[in-house]
Amino acid sequence: MFLSVFDMFKVGVGPSSSHTMGPMVAAARFLDLMRASPFEFHGLRGSLHGSLAFTGVGHATDRATILGLAGFTPDTYDAEAAEAALAEIRATGRVSPDGLGTLGFAPAEDLVFDYDRPLPGHANGMILMATDAQGDVILQETYYSIGGGFVVTEKELAEGRDRNEGPPVPFPFETAEQMLRMARESGKSIAQMKRENEIARGGCAKAFATGTARIWEVMNACIERGLAADGVLPGGLKVKRRAGAIHRALHAERGMNLNAPHTVNDWISVYAMAVNEENAAGGQVVTAPTNGAAGVLPAVLRYYLDHVPGASDSHVEDFLLTAAAIGGLIKYNASISGAEAGCQAEVGSASAMAAAGLCAVMGGTPEQVENAAEIALEHHLGMTCDPVKGLVQVPCIERNALGAVKAVSAASLALRGTGDHFVPLDACIETMRQTGHDMHEKYKETSLGGLAVNVPNC
């Protein structure tokens, strides 16, 4: 099994990797399918199913699909150009993606939220269609947004091609047990093994180093934007941004002699909140492993760099590599999708990844790193996904803050031990998978249960 760092950490746009980035990616793939087809097309249609329908408006799924069919992609997203394009599409009922000419597409009629017909492959399903001059469908594809911005077709999902198969790598671990065994036999750290796998697939150490540096650059820039911003988040809940005010207060208190030791938790929390407020506002973020959980890992890495004695920027790559290794195990053996397994799969996975990364750069052995990930994930088991009004604001922003605090605590506990522990990470991941399978659909990002229906949402 191999999942690249650059698959786990993807630069994109908020508010959701599965509901915003995924549909935009799916639309881009459909345009490529059309370009490779011999048919002459005159129009486009689409339908959103399952969680993409129920919380699509709150997550801007319709907007992302429209822009994707117009040729926009998450990694090159330009907010100003997108606004202009949306206005023109809604006014004219047409899109003009490169290489396909002008196509009829009136979003109000041609993009349907189908609340009654879930698709069988995954909770996040969508169907895209292209039509001829008479309006008959002559090309159709079903896509599933399976979490973290990953998208597969119906056929790819059935064939297991979401597993990211490819050329062999030197350390092909599929479980934490295999990972630890390979680490013992090779004498290498988890980060070293993961780096060798990446180079075996990518072939250029310099390009890989540049890429990982870019990931942290975008993550940290997102923190800074969030700390500098004030105002109210979009979406109708009128949630006020808090990160900026908390950050200013923390700076003002730094010179005081009577600060409580637990104030460091506020620093960790404010970094995470800054990211997720930016995400909720539709800003540029990095999936880690998803947008809804994008604040946890950057917050822990920023905490390490700014608050831990002896921290070094040279360790950032090891942090990301270790975290990606753990995230890959979780995705391969369970899920990172809130629509599939609840928030345990998003914030829980992010916390496990961040705990592992922190433990590694603070000198932890592979066994301690595995223990840190297990502690963090174990104490998110059963967490539902119940966003109020379908927006990744309440309780999602604070959940990232607490996920980051748990990650630091998990790493610290693991470093105090020897790496021996009762519950293996593999057992914890399997438990998360089973729990997600048993969890009622209304607690999986549909906003039909939990906090979403027990607090005022207007």
C-alpha cells in the first residue's frame, strides 16, 4: 500500500474536502472524459446524492460543481475569477470549459439535489451527464467523493482502485504491525521509510523536499491569515471569528507573571481555530487529512516550532512524513470521510496523525509513535459528524482545537512510556471502521441528527 504525502496533504479550497474539493475534482475529470470522447456535446447536467445533497448547500457543493464544470480546479483556485464566472454562468446558463466550446448549463434546472436516492458506493455520490443537441444524455459517469478530496468513479471503486496502486516501494506496509516490523528490521524511523517510499515513486529527492516545504508554507500562511482576520463567517449562522481576538489576548498576557500553565492549550487551540475559520470562509487550506479537520495538524506543528525548546524547521518534513504514514494506514484500513464514518474519521484521524508527527520529532521511537497515534485515535472513537446547518463551523472549529490538544497530550503520554501498550493501533483503526459502519446515517455529516437538530440553526 502506498499513499503519497501529496495525496494526503492537498492544497485546495474550503469549506470541505469531500463536499467542495471532491465535486470540483469530479467535474474536472468529467470534462477530461468529454474531451476524450468522439461525441459532440451541447449541454451538461448533474445530480448530487446522499450527504452531498443533504449538506451540499452548507458545504458549497453546488458552487464547487458549477465551477468545476466551468474548468476550475482546487489547486489553482482563484476566488475573484470564480465569483465572476459564477455570475456569468447564472446569468447566461452556459459554461465554456477549455476545448469543449460553449455548453448549456443552467444550474437552477440542470443541477439537482436528489435527497431521495442515495447511491450504493458511498454516502458522497454524484452523477454528471453530457447531452446532445436534442437534450438526450450521451455520456454519463458516477463519481464518489470518498474523503480528503479523493474521487473515484463507480468502476474504480468496485475494482478497489482507490487504493492508489503503482510501482513497488521498499517499505510497502499496509498495517501498523507491518510498519513497526519493517522499522525494527531496517533500523529506520517511520519518516525515513516513508521518505524512501516517496522517492521510489517520485524519483527526485530535491523535488520532494520542495513539495513538503510548500505544504507547510501553505498551512502556516493559513494560520497567519486566520489569526489576522476578524468578522463573521458566511453561511447564515453568524458565527464570529474568534482566533484573532484570542491570539491578541494571548500576546498581551505574555508578559504577566501569573499565567496558568494550561494557557499553552489556548495557543494550540487558537492555531487550529485560525485554520478552520479560514476554511469555513472558503479560503485556501491543506487537507490534513480533510478540510473539516485541516486545523489539527498545522496547529500541533506550529506549537512544536514556536513553543517546544530545541524545535527546528529541519524536522518539519519528518513530522509530515510520519503523519502521512499514519493517515495512509487509517484511510487504507478504515476511512477519513465524515460522511462514511462520522467525525472520528476526520478529527480523530487528524489527531492521530498529528500525535504521531509530534512524537517523532521529539525523539520518539517507532513504537512510541504508533502508541501516540493510537492514544489520540482511541479517544475520538464514536465521535459523530453533526454540523449545524450543514456548515463546518459549529461544532467543527472547536473540535479541531480540542483534537490538537488531544494530539499533544497523546504524544506526551507516549513519550513517557516505552512504546508498549494494551491496544494496538491496528485494533483501534479497525474499531473505528466498525463503529463508522454501525453508526446511524443521521450522525454522518447529513445534519439530520445530534447537535445539528438540537440547537437553533437559523
